Amino acid sequence: MLLLLLWLPIPVGADGRLPLAARFEPLTQKDGLSNNAVNCILQDRRGFLWIGTEDGLNRYDGKAFKVYRHRGGDASTLANNNIRTLYEDPNGTIWIGMNNSVLCAYDPRQDAFVSYEIASALPRHSAILVATTSCYLDTAGLLWVGTSHGLVCLDPKTRVSAFYAPSDNLNSGKRGNYVSAILEDGAGRLLLGSEHGILEFDRQLKRFSLVIAAPSPMDDVAGIIRFNGELMGRLADGRLCVSFINSGVFLYDPTAGCIVEGYDIEGNRLESFSALPRLKSRGAAVLLEPDGVVWIARRGIGLAALDVLTGRYTLLTPNANRPGAFNSALTKTVFRDCSGVLWIGDAIGGLLRLSPTSNRFELHQHYPSDPTSLASNYIRGILEDRQGRLWVCLQFGGLNQLDRLTGRATRYPLPPKIPQARQRPEGAFVIFEDRRGTLWVGFDGGLYTLNVEQGTFRLFSLPGWPLRAVNALYEDARGSLWVGTMDGLFEIAPDRRRFIDHTPFLLGDKRLCPDIQCIHQDQRNPEWLWIGTNCQCLRYAPARRECRSYPFDLNPEYGEPYVTHFAEGADGTLWMVTKGAGLCRFDPARERFTHITERDGLPHNNCYAMFPDAAGY
């Protein structure tokens, strides 16, 4: 039995970004997190979320945590449990920086770690534990590592490392060599965030030069606070976003060689940058989002969002009395994953998860005593038309229109029984809106168009048109409507006055299965249609009447798979979603499908839909 669940949006803050009325979901040691002191967060290219804590590394799959810790005598485990930084390089290697002068690389094939000793590169500090703060792999394949004692260059292939201390060639008083961030700008310069400010490191001359000087340290009740320069990232226009602890957030123009705009950590625009401010309130920028919003963790006050492009500033203050409210007074890290979920890591309180939606589902289902509820609970298809109306196809109950504001469903009368049909159409399997705005509905007894105003269906009928159950509808680039039924494929001409039965051209080999579930036109080669059936995938060229079959790997563990959906990526990769055989990736060059199943980490081999995003995932 399938029920209809709607994911409802929530109100947002004045800046259009902070969902002030949202529910923050805490994830702590009670939920499987190894430790509540969260230092860093990363999402890898496979979608796993990695959380570094003061006692172990955690991999989160959306349901449960897998914890990695050091085990004495086992060199394949982490070298230390205090995780300081996480970085995934362009090759997919995850680097883990810790507090004990060792850098680890995660090998996903072995689910194990390889350790690299970096203390040997620091001859004057070989007896001192060195904390790793940042990593960056350049185009030459060298890994640059920021540490509490300077910059280390590591060649992962040879394991040879070299050490460079900013104070060796910078005259900036008693400042240390703490390197907090590494970034390569658009011109290929290696930039560093440090105690001295923002530095450039010349990889040829092995020398540092000062780009932006940090403010002078100040004394407070906690002693001297370091004003480490942080590199937040590059904006779309090429400007660099930089920050200084307890001072503010600034935009640096590399072409002009100066700061052009800035705000203090309280959101006030600064008019002059000759002397950067020193504020008594403490705060540090922890994340720059692609749209120019900087998240600032204000110690003891809350979490602020500053839009450096507009100056809009919003502050979230902790509230421990209301369940689901924001409650992080010691935010250390903020991260937004590829699905839009915001993750907040606290120094003592664990994780907070905030979805861009309300973190609640509203259930719509059939209630026998309520005629405004859905006619049944077996959902076959959903469509939002260009007018914003939501249509629901029901296996038993026909077509319903759902009002998302009131939750009331309008049940459309079932089409009348046709004399030549065995029974009255009862199940609506698919609904589709063509480019003219016509709504087509595939029933278990034929194809219909819907007159929304009159609330009536009209049977599509041409001489020879079959009264068959319609599973799939698709409009190609020419405007032809393709209809997939339980025993054939039909093309309705753009003028909707003619049709062609393509079934005989698919059934040249009598072993082919005609039960068509989905249709897709190849975007790179529009002459081809991809057709998913209940036992294989077909590639069909209608103009040439040419058809090729790609049968499934009939592994017994797959059961009896059939194709439910096609999705084509921007690079031409065709993904086939199946029930029983998981995901299948088609390589156009080799003309081979690769199965991705439960053995590869898929939660289940029964899949129903997918969507490739703009980033290629």
C-alpha cells in the first residue's frame, strides 16, 4: 500500500536564508556519534558525511554512524582519535588531520587508513606534537598541509615532506607559525591563512610574503587571542573572502591588491580598512556559501549569517527551552551538504541538523468516512501541471486533484464504460501534460484526455487504436506523443490525428517482452528512444525501425527486474532505474550497462526514480 507524503516548506528569515521557525534536530552520542565535541565536517563524492570529533571519526549514511578509532598495534586504523580537519582531494582521497604529527589517508576500497608522518619535516620541532589544520592538493600532485607550526609539503607517492615556517622570512614581531587555511587563487598563487594574516607562498623561491596583515592581538579575560587569518574562498566575481577571528569578514580584490569591502562580526559595514577592528565580542567565520553568505560563530551569543553581497545580517540565538530550537552556544563548524541540509557542529553539544524544509511530513491518505480525502492509498503517479495543480493517479480510484493548502482532494468521476471494453476503467496509472497544455491520463482501460473545467474524460480513439492499459507517456522533440502499454508501443503524431503501432518492430524477436514501463529520448542522439520493459532495456530508432535489446544480467539475487525510470546526465551518461536490479549505468562508448546494487552500498535493489543535478551527481 502506498501513501502520499508531502514535504512542506517552512517560513524563512528576513534574509531569505535562515529558517527561523525550523526544527533543529540534534544528533549526539545517544544517536551513535562517537563524541559530542565536533571539530570538522565533510561530505565525500559518494554522499557520505564525515564528522571529526575529539574522540573518533564518524561516517554517517543518513541513518547510522560508523565510528573509526585508533586501535593499538593496528597500522590500518587512525593514528589518533582527535580529528582536527578533513579534506577530500580531486582524486577522491580523504585526508584526516589530527593532533599527533601524523596525517592519515582513507582508502575506501579497504575501508582502512594509511598514515603519513609529518613531524620529521620539522627538524626544530620533532619532539613537539603538531596539529594539522588544513590540506590542499595542487595540480602537481603535492599535498600542502597547514599545521600549528608551519607549512608542510608532502609528496604522497614518495612520502617525502618539507617544512616551511612563515616567521623565517617575515618580520612580524612575536607571532607564531600557525597556518589555518590553504587556497589556490585564480592566478595559481598559493595563499595561506596564518597568525601573520593572509600570506602568499612562492613555490619556486620557497618564500612567504604578506598579502593582508592581521590586526594586533588584544588581551581579555581569557588571555591573548590569536587573530588568525582565514581564507573563506572565492566569490563568482574573483574576489577573495577572508576573515580574522574577533575582527570581521572582508572582500579582497586580487587585481587591485587591497580590501574593498568589510564587515565586523556584529554585521556592521566598515568604512575604512587601514586598521582592522578589534572587538571585545568574540567570533569566527566558519563557512562561506557559494551565494556569498558567511556563517559566523559568535561565542556565547549564537550563530549569524552575513550576506557579504548585500550586507544583510541575521542572528540565531540559542534557546534551550524549546524543543527543536537552535541550541549551540559553542559552534565550531558549519557545513551544508549537497542536498541543502545545514549541519552545525558544537564544541560540546554534538551535531545539529537543519533541513531546508520543515523536517516534517504531512500525510494524505484515504479515509472511508471523508469524501474529501484521497479515493485510495495506492499511488501510481503524481504530476504538478503548469498551472500549479497537483494530480494524483490511483491504482484504485482513478484521478484526484489535491489542494496542498487545505489538504482536500477532488475526486474526478471515472470514465464511463466503453461497450467494446471488458470493464469500466478504474485505475489511473500515469498522467502527462504535453507542450500544448493537454492533460493525458493513462488508465487500465485506455488513453484519455482530461477537461479540467468540466471535470470529464474523453477517450482517445482513432480507427484501430487499442483499448489497453497505459503505463508510460512521453513527448519527443518533434511533438509526437509516445504511449507505452502493457503489450506495445504507439506513436501519436503531433497533430494527434494519426498514430503508428511500433510494436511489430519491437517484437521481431518473439523473446522480447512488450510490457513497456518508461520511455526516454536520447538527448545526444535524438534519433534513439530508450524503452524500459519488464525484463530488459530497448534502444529503438523509429525512423529506421531498428531496435536493439540490452537484456538484464539475470542474477538470481535480482529477482525479476524491470525498468521504472530513465535519467540522462549532462555528460551523456544514461542511468536506468530498475526494480530488482538497482541502478544501471550505461556507457555509450562501450555499450555496456554496469549494475549498482546493494553490494555497492545501495540501500535496496528496488529503485523507482532518480534525478541528475546541475553538478553532475
